[in-house]
Amino acid sequence: MAGPVPDLDARANACANTIADADSMVLASHIDADGLTSAAIATTALERAGLSFEVVFKEQLDATEIASIAKREYDTVLFTDFGSGQLDVIAEHEAAGDFTPVIADHHQPADADTEYHLNPLLEGIDGASELSGAGASYVLARALAEVVDADVPQANRDLAGLAVVGAVGDMQAVDGELVGANEAIVSEGVEAGVLHEGTDLTLYGKQTRPLPKLLEYASEIRIPGVSNDESGAVRFLDELGLDLHDEAGEWRTWVSLSDDEKRTVASALVQRAVERGVPASKIDRLVGTTYTLLAEPEGTELRDASEFSTLLNATARYERADVGLAVCLGDREDGLRRARTLLQNHRRNLSEGLQWVKNNGVTREEHLQWFDSGTEIRDTIVGIVAGMAVGVEGVDRDRPIVALARKNDEETKVSARGTGPLVGRGLDLSVVMREASQAVGGDGGGHNVAAGATVPAGRERDFVEHADALVGDQIG
């Protein structure tokens, strides 16, 4: 039976057969939302196949971390949401007989090869916008269900919801909609009854935010007099003449509104945007495709793919990958409670980080812009802050932004973010991060639109100079 992405069937089957025959195995995965959902999909598939394994999470996969995995003396290592970019180092361990690697990833591969490598880029599928790490893990899970021929629920198609959460968390929704191989996974999730693909307001927080906060914090499409304006958002809603409070007098959420109420609010938002001169291209983005996880209660963070992914980002980035994995695997008591506490802390740190950028600004080079937050912004969230900063006053949308944060006494973490139009002009931040970091004794990689690196402390300025020159070569 063909999988959701037929081009990857042969690779997925080879990987699945190797996993099924493994005597001992460790699953190693990245720590962001895509990495956590990748690990959860793989964990569920392995457990359903009756296979034994351990799970480890790594913030970054480098030679030291790969060596630490090799010391565990497992005969097979399954890498999810990373591994392709470190294939040169992994191949050395494979040649030495340390372990057999199986990789389910979507990042740019290093200049090496291994037999069991499931990556969309190897089959001409865009790993930045068409298939995430969770998507690659889902393709592998579907293949494993067939290989072991066990009583696996729906041949693991019920895991499509987690794959969508991973893709959304990895910012793969092009203009709000998943495309390519991701779209095929969405279709399987809909058929399996775990997903609903619909059209709705695209603002973040429709499940959990009170209506004024939903509009006030709507950074996706800024509407003067409403966005970033608490009293303005309240006035806007009060003027609609709707009963937007619950029995206790508290503001309702978007999902608690009737269809007629939603249409009234959405129409008024569009009208306000037109009146205040918001470009038509942005107004069109107020309504778009949404992905709902049907098994989750309405009004919770887990019901909406975007909110679910944010909750996951708030766990492993604070050294609690175990909490994020537990939530993905169904823990709706202690795990979810801990995740919500971490989410509150995460939101506060992001807000403070963004305010730091607003206060301190960015430095413009000829081809890129950058800021070095030192120890003021946590290294595990500095990339998110960089993405949020694009478009704020003083930050140019027409240049890549590079963000630095001190990781420890010896290393600085670097995160870079671009835009679709810049990629269209030739920008490839994966190449920029890899080559600029290696030039100063570090390493890096990622995607064309978003990538990261680690560089030695004290070499930050040299790194920026190399990166600026590389961006100039790519986009002039």
C-alpha cells in the first residue's frame, strides 16, 4: 500500500525494515515543537510494533553529542528532526561499527550518505515548506505499521494530527496553509477522523484567549486602533452590540461564538482594516485555513495546531522535553499542568526578549541585520524572538535577521530568519549559517528561510562579517 508521500516509500520501507530488525535502539530527537512531535510519532509507532528503545533529546546535534549517543552501545540509532545535517559525523561512527543510523529528517543533508536516510530533499520535495521532521517521522511510522504487520490502529494514520502540529510549529504553513506532502498528511488525518481542516479567522489564540486579548495581540495582521491597543480592542468589541460576555461576566473566546457572531466580528474587523488603510494583501490573510485536532476538548491549547505547537515549544526549550513528550503521548493531567506552567513562563520570556530588541535595536550590515543579546535572551528562544522582531519599528523586512545569545562560557548560539521573498531572490540561510560558522570554528545548518549555528565565544563579529558577505553573494 502506498504511503502518504509515494516518492518516499522506498526509503521509508528500508528504514522501517532496519528498525524492525534492531536488537537494541535509541531514539534521538530535537527539542522544538517539530522535534517533540517527531519523537512522539516515532515513540508511538515503535511501541505499537512491540519494539524496545530509549529516548534522548538534544538541543543541538554535533560531534560531541553524537559521540555521547554512540557510547550508549545500541546497535541502532533512530534520529528524528535532525541527523541529515550531521551525516558526515554520523557516517564516521557507522563506518567504525558504533551503530547503524536511521534518519528521518528534513534539513539540508551534509556531504555524506547512509543507506537508511529518509529526507524529502533527497526526492526533490522541499523540506522547508512541504514536509517537516514530524512529517518524515509520520511517513516512517506508516511504513513501520506495514512492515511489522501488527494490529496497529489505522496503520498509524491517527498520528497525522501530531505531524500537522509539527509542521505548523515549524512554520511550514505557506500563507497559512500546509502544502505539498504536508497536504497529503492532512488528508489522511481528515480521513482518519483526527483532524478537521477548515476556514476561519487566522489570529493566534482562538481557543484560549479572551476576545479583547485575541485582537490586541494579533501581530499577524496589525489593525490600527485595535492591535497592540487594549482599550481600543475593548471599544471595538463593545461597539458591535453583541453579547460577548459569559454568564460570569467574563469575555468569551472566539470558539465560543456562534457562526453568526463570528461573521459579525470578522466583517467588522475587515471594515476597520480597510478604513485604517491596511493593505488588501494583509486583509486577505485575516481569514484562512485552520487545523483542528478533533480528539482534544474545545477551548484548550491542544485543540488548535498552532496553539498546541506553542505549548510544546514552552517545554523542551526549558529543559523539560519529557513534559512535552508526555503531552504528545496523551498525558492530560500532570504533564499538561506542567506544560501550561512552562507556557506562562515562555510567554513572559518572549515578551521580555522582544522588548529588549525594541529597546536596543538591531545593527545593519550591508546585506543583513543582527543583534547580540548576550545573556539577556535565552539561547533556546532567541530564534523565536528574532522571528517576532521582523516588522517591528527599526527592523527591516527586506533583510535577513541574525540573532545571537550566549549559550555558555565557550559558545554563542546563532539563529537566522528570512522571508519567502528573500528566498525567492536566492537566500539560503542553511548555507550561510554552515559556511560562516565553520569559517570561525563552529558549525550550523537548517533551512533556506530559517537556520542556526553555534560559534566560539569571542568570534561573533567575525561570524557576522562572513555571514554578511555570503548573503551578499546570494541576493546581492
